[in-house]
Amino acid sequence: LQVCQIYRLLQWVHKGNKVQIEKMVNLGVENLINLTEPQDGIGVLHVAVSANVLFYCMYPTKRHTYCLQLALKYQADANNVSAKGTHVFQLICEKAQEWAHICLMMLDAGADPNTTNQQETGVTALMEAAKAGSLQLVKAILRKGGNPNALDRKRFTAVHYAAMGGFFEVIRVLSAYSADMGVINLEECTALHYAAAGDNANCCKFLAQRCNPKLRNKEGLLPRQIANGAGHKAGAKELRKAENKQGKGKKSSEDTLMSDLWALTLYDWSYVFEAELRKAFGNESDTVTTEMFIAVLEKLKAPVEQDQLNTIISAHAKGKEGYVNIDDFIKGVKYIQKPFLLSSYMPKKKRGEKGGKGGKKKGKFVPPVPICTLPPQFMPRRPDGGPPHFMIETYHNGSDLLRFDPDHPPVHPIVNDSGWYLEKPQKVYVNINSCVESGDLESLDLALSQGVPVDVHDQYYKTPLMVACSSGNYEVAQYLLGQADVNVCDQFLWTPLHHAAYAGHVELIELLVKAGATVNAQALGGATPLMRAIQSSRPSCVDFLIKAGASVNAENKKQNCLDIARAFADSRIIELVKDEMDFLPKPNETAEGGKAQEAKPTTEEVWENPPTTSQLMSKIERRKELFSLEVDFDDFMMPFSQNIQR
């Protein structure tokens, strides 16, 4: 019995009958799949490999993919067909969304792009890829010569299947390869009927522009009626517009924009082949001669006839005889009507509110403020695959804290044997500005030693020096000024001096000015650090900036320094600003003395070793001099943070 089952299983493997193979493996003798026939010692795996049966490699794991690569490398047949007439490539394309890389591998190995399930459904590999919505695979099959107008047993095309899934980009790629959008299947439905049943207004609009929207199916329903029945208001609206325009469009001529099917096909083709067109035309200029334009389109086999090509050239020749602008051709603005352009499929912006009888109300000036977060393209990962530079590695003390501390360090590095019995901690990355706020100088020193830029921007455009100034961390700011740019700006053109003045930290303002900060730097709205200091209601900050040379006559878009001081209603600051304005000479007078010399930047001392206990106590004493006796220095917080905690 065992020998008979072995031979029977080998026969099913020869025939490629997967159902019978599974039945025998599950119900046959124990360990049948690993047994061999007694004469030559041949097992089922030997037969499967020698028969090039690639159906057994169809599974989305790395091991199966590797097996498939090896099989294809050694000339395995990429066009295997099962006993039921199912092609291996067509079967893989059924799950193209998950197995796209396997499908592309098979296609490169010589799989027929027009493979069809001849005995059962007549579905092609392109139809399966379109049904799955795999744009990359659809492009690859079409480039290999796949037929976009092939029909299955029910007269479905790839466009029908793409419309069922609402895959707009796939439909447009099929249109670029001259796919017929108006094919009627056995149910008398076009692709537009299936797009109307789905909730995709762009698919409805695209297909309605390229086929008849007034055709009824077997049930006597228009695409618009199907959309209304499904509750798809956006799609029904587009279909109603298409029905109203049907038969009323103007004929295209040389002097008007076109909406002919051949022109729309060429427009879709130029969109899909944009990279190839730009490479063929070269990147030297956006304008090429008509001779080169014709030669490139003929070389790339554009879907256009010679007389139609002359019409395109004449549409682009207005103002420049003998030349064609490549950007205008790809965008289609010179020969395609506006409702048919790709820009018409984008979400429309809401119109501004209208004023009274005078027409539209003039909007306020909107400065070009960037978005609040840094775009991903400006936050590249590190060359080794690590996080962006503003995420830094935290410092871990490798010594045993039960034996060593800052006051009792190891006498010699050899004495410190902590690394022999302590596990090395995993790398932990934190935002560099979090280390600045917490005063973690060890992590900052480690990051700078690893090549992290000292002026790196986080996702909110802030540098470590800006955060140190806004949070009032004097020691970190002093450490960073050894290398940082003191006049670096964020997205609002605020410098570190703006942040320090707005937070009201006079000691940081003094430090920045000594390091060469520009006291009259203007932000995006025209505000200077003096204006920010006035808003903080700190007379000491205002007084220092005025003495450092800050201009009290500076103005933003609406107010000067005195206007801002009056708006914040601090009598001490109003008096300081007013006295300085009265002291300044009038515009027609000449000030005595020479030009004031700007402070030169000084290089601060770089932090070296962690502080000892005595150094920490001296720092606490120095901070204590700046505040009252009510401050608790065991869990010290800045005044603003302390009030929030309460």
C-alpha cells in the first residue's frame, strides 16, 4: 500500500494536480511526502523540481521568494500551466497587492504578459493586476506588451476590473495605452456603471469623459441612477454634468482647445511617460525644436498619427514658431480643455467671502509662513539608517554607581571593571531639545562628538540654543555658544535673542549679546528682541537691550516700541522707552561722536567633565542670589513652570 501511494503521488506531481496532492498528503500513509520510490529513490520534491513546477513557490515569505529566485536562475519555466489551464503568472497576479515583487520577478524571467485562464474564466494577468489595484505591476505588464483591450468570458476588460475597485491611477495608465473605455460586457454594462456603484467621483468623471454616460444596462439603469441609488452624491453630480455635456461639445480645431479621444489618450500617455520624455529631451532646456519633438515621440511610440501631431505642434507654436515647450506639453494646457486636465481632479479651494456692492473684499496680507512642522524630506535619516540628527543617543554612565560616583571616581581606568559584570544598555534616542530642557550636558557632549550639528533643527524648527534661551537654562546656553550660531533663525525668523527676551531671562540676554547676537534682528513680522522684552514685562531686560544699542524707533507692521509698551501697560517700561526716545536726537539733528562699535563674539569655554558635588552646590548658591528665599532648590523649577504645576 505504501509503495502504491508513493507512485500515485508522483503521478499527481507530474500532472501538477494540487488538489489530489493535498488529499493524498493529508489522508495517505504517515510521512508520505518524505518517502521515495524503492527502485530509483525519487521523491515528490525531486519530481516537482525537475518539472519546474513553480506553483509551490507561491507564498509571500522570504524563503519561498528565495526558492523562486533560485528556480528562475536555473532556467525554470516561468510559464507553467496547471491541469485546469491556470497559468502560474496569472495565478500570482491574483494577489498582486501582496506579491507585487514576486510578480515582477516572474515578468522579468520571461512570463507571458498576455497569459490567460483559457479553460475557465478567460481572465488575463493584466485583469488580475488591475483588480488588485497594483499600479506598479499594471505598468510593468503593459510595458512588456500586455493587451489592455483583452476580453474574458464575460466580456470584461481590465478597465472594468479597475473601475470596480475605484483605482483611478490604474484606469489612467490603461488609457495611456489606448484602452477602450466604452466596452460593453454581457450584462450591457460599461466600466462607468461599475465606477458609479463605487464611491469614487474621480473615476466617474474620468470615464464619463471618455465613453457615453447615457448608456443603460440590462436593468435599464444609467450610471447616474446607479450612483444615486448607492448614495454617492459626488459621483452622481459628475455624471449629471457629463450627461448634460453629451452631444453639446464644440468640435476641436486648430484655434481651440481639444477634448477629442485621441488628444486625451496622448495627454494620459505623456503623464505616464513623463520620465522617459524628459530623459529623451534632455535637461538643458524646457523648450525643444519641433523636429526633435517629433523624433522623440516617434521613438517612444506615442499613440498619435502624423496629422494629429501637426495639430499638437501648431497649438504649442503660438508665440514661438518652430519650438515646443515640454512642460506645457506634459501639463496639456495648450491643447486640452481645462475640465479634462489633471488639475481639475484635485480638491478645489474655497472661494473668499464677498464684500458689499463693491465686489470681492480685499483680503489681509498673509506672510509666507511655513507649516508648523518640518517636512519629512528635510529630516533625512542618518547614513547608517539611524533616526534624524535631532534625535540623539542618551548618555549612560558605564560605571557601577554603587562603587563609583563623581566624588569618588576610579583611580585608574583599569581599576574600573564595571564593564565585565554590567550589561551594556541598549541605545535610547531622545529629542536633543529635551536634553537641553533637562540640562543633560553629557548626552549633548556625546551627540556633538558623534558629528551631530550643534544648530540642528527639530521638527518645530527650533535649535538647541533657542530652547536653552526660552527655558532659561544658562549652563546649557553657555556650553552651546562655544560652537553654535548665535544668530540662527527658526521658521518665524526668531533668533535665540528673541526667545530669551520673550522669556524674560536677562542673564541669557547678556550672554547672547556678549557672544555677538544682533540686538536689532527683525522677525517675520518685523518684531525685534526689544519688542519681545517689552511683551515679557521685564524692565531689567528692556533696560539692558536699550543700553546694548537696541533701537526704540523700530517698528513692526503696525506699532513701534512705545505703542507696544502702552498696550502692555507697564508704567516702568513705558518710562524707560519714552526716556530713551526723548534722549535720541531729532531726525534733522546730527548725533555727536563716532559710530558705536559692535560687540565682538567671544568663544566660550567648552564643557569638559561632569560637575562634582562642590561645583553643584556653588551653582545652587549662584542661582539663589537671583531669586527670593521662597524658592525651594531641592526640586527647583523656573517660575513659569512652577505656577503651572500649582
